[in-house]
Amino acid sequence: MELITKARAWARGNSVINPPPELSLYSKCKEFHCLPDAGGWYDQSHHVCKTFSIISAIEAEEQAKKNKKK
């Protein structure tokens, strides 16, 4: 639950104090256009795939809300 709450705040552009490690990893991977482990998406651990998918969905949802307000 903490991951979702903090991911939502991060996706809204708010600074997140003590982000969960998964959110920090997602942010760095997004910044550097890479994945945490060598290879492609299917070479990543199940945990990484699941967590990144959740954060990505939250990010897309917040972007959609932002676009709707325009």
C-alpha cells in the first residue's frame, strides 16, 4: 500500500521522502532508459515486472487525469 501511495504522489510531481526501493529503481531506470538486469523485459524478475507494471499504470492514470483537466 505504501508503494502505491508514494508512487501516486511521485507521478503527480510531488517529492517523496524515503521512497520505497522499487520506486527509486523505477525512477532511475526511466531516467536512464534501461532495465535493472541485463536483457529484455522477460529477463527481469517477476517482482520487478509486477512492480514496474503497477507504477507505470499509476503514472499513466495520473497523466490521464492531468490531460483531462486541460
